[in-house]
Amino acid sequence: MQEKRYSDMSAYELQQEISQLNEKARKAEQMGMVNEYAVLERKAIMAKAYLLNPQDFKPGEIYEIEGDPGSYFKIDYLNGVFAWGFRLSGKQQEEALPISMLKK
């Protein structure tokens, strides 16, 4: 069976998916499966992005990066649930982050 894309899921389906991913990630972490944990955590972040409204995120504004305290990201533009821009520290290299990783 073809898996449903996050963009095609309802809010309820996304919340169910996030719960399942978090549970699998918790088990992977307990078993010391670091790579599996990282993959599941990323999938949950992506699913969460589809629960948010991209219009709540504004180009030119600066957001803290979730899970990376003290790191900030300035949005240049949005494409779907991805914010494109630059981290305020580092190489000033353009990158895309799911909007679920950004917080005011």
C-alpha cells in the first residue's frame, strides 16, 4: 500500500502519525538506536510542519531554531512548509528548515 503524503493528511491523521513517530523514536532511543531515533525525530518534525500555517511565518523576521537554543534563523522566503534563509551564526549559507523548527 502506498503511504499517504503528509500534505494529503488531515490534522487528525497528522497528529496520529506524530504520536506513532514519537513512540517509535522513544523506543529506538531506549534501545540505543541513534540513527533510527534521528530519522524518526526528523519525520515527526516534518509532520508537525503540516499542522502549521506558513502564513504565520514572515520573510525578514528572525526566529529561534527549536532544539538549538541560542541559534536564530532569518527567513528570506517560504516555499510550502519550508522557510528558506540563513542562520544568524555561521557561514551565512542559505538553507531550508521546516517551519515546525522555528519559534518566536
